[in-house]
Amino acid sequence: MINQDNTFKNRNSFDGNYRKEKNTYSKNNWQESSKKDKEWANAKSDEMAEKVGKSMKDLIAYLDIQTKFEMYSASNALLILNQKPEATYLREYSKWNEDGFEIKDSKDKVIIIKREQGQKADGSIAQFYNARNLYDVSNTNAPALQVKSPPDKATIIKTLLNGSNVNVEVVDRLENNMLAKYDFERQTMQICRGQSADSKIQDLVMELAKVEFKVNEIGISESEKENRKFKSTCVSYMFCKKFNIDFPKDKFAELPNYLSGDTKQIKAELETIKDTYIKVTDRMYGSLDKERNTKSKEQVR
């Protein structure tokens, strides 16, 4: 994935009076404040998990946030959804300050939980969680992010297939008007020639996600199979959202039972959706980079 912190390294091209954050808190005050923020964030992420598990509208809103902030945990995506769903790029105060940009309103923040490492008295390394305040680019004097144009749809289809390392069979038509379907017995991705590129990408990503979720696993119940299919639909939705591809909301089935469980289970399921989305997307990017490198070498010859 691209490290967006490299986006704002040319501060000399911007004018303005920049100031550094003043340390107005003692260590004890900071620890007490951080503790309260952490308790609030944990409780709020649980509350949002329950909300997402009860409403398709709220689940889709969460998927929109997780697509924008794909490297964030499900818990933190839920916190962003609660506090600032319109956010596009979040960083800590110190990061903005290092690059010479000001925060317009320090109260307009997003609290998340960040996993960190520290050294114990005996020298061993321990992991712990702290609350952190983030600020959106819209709350700074930094320039708007330059969003790269996505690959064209034909390239997306080609690199999805190349990156998946599956056998491909082009067919005239498939059952239930599907435009892509994975044959688990033959380990072959069947894909229709022609047809709508948007619909083909929807089905293709959904089928690739089904492979990752092992919807054909022997011994699983029918309800578990449907649960995995639902998660595959979520992955396809996120992918289409990222690349501006149409995705009809009626492709979603009813909310599955596992989203009505305890908050820990709900978050765990949301994490698997995010992880699979990243896996499919990264493979596509890997194939795209390989193709570009090959063309570049050919041009040099």
C-alpha cells in the first residue's frame, strides 16, 4: 500500500506562519487525558459495532470508511465513522507540524486507538494501546490531496485475473446471469466475453473473495456458507467503491447472524472482510506493477 505520509514533504512551496504545538500538559495530566480518551474510544467502537450489525445502511457506511482508510483496524474505522465520516486523510498533530502545516481547530479531532511498543524495566518489549488524536487534511492549511486516476476497467479485469494465479476460461454465458464464476472443482475462473465491465468486475472480485473465504469448504454449515458469501459481497463492494465502479445495493443479502453477536465477534468479522479486500487489491496492484515494469524494460531496449 502507498504510504501517504510521503505526500506532504514539499513544505517550502507553501507560504504561511507555522507554529509548533505547545506542550501545555504535564505528564500526569497527559496520561489521565489519554486514559479517558482510550476508555471512551473502546466504549464507542463497541457501540458502533453493535449499530453496524443491526443496519445494512450503517454497515455500508462503515465499508465506505474502511475503503478510504484501509490500513486502519475495524475498531478505528468505526471510530472515524462515528466522529468524522467525511474525513479523507488523517494524521497526528506532530506529523502535520513536522511538514510545516497548521491545525485550524485543535478541538476538531478524531480519537483512535493505536497499538505501540515499549520497553519494560527488564528490557523486554511489550505491546500496549494508547489513544491518539488525529486531524483531517480539511482541518489544516495543507493542499488538497491529489487523487490518482484509477486504471481503466479493462486493465482492472486483466490484472485481477493475472494477479489471482487461477486458470481462466472465457465462456459465452453463465448461470443466473453471472459474468464471472469460480469453478472450485476445476480450480478455474470462468468469465464471460463482452458484457458490462462494471458488472463483470463486481462478479469477478466477489468470486475471488469466495476463494479466499473458502465458501466450498467441506463440513461447513449452509448458514456459514451464506455468511462467507455475504462477506465476499462486502469485499466486492469495497473494491468497486475504491475504483469508482457501479455497485447496485440490491446485491447485498440480509444481514447475517454473525453480525448480531458480541462486539468482539463483529469486529473480528469486519477485520476479515478488510483483510480480504486488501489481499485482492494488493494482488491486482502487484500484477499492474509487473506489467508496467515489463513495458518499461521493453521501451529501454
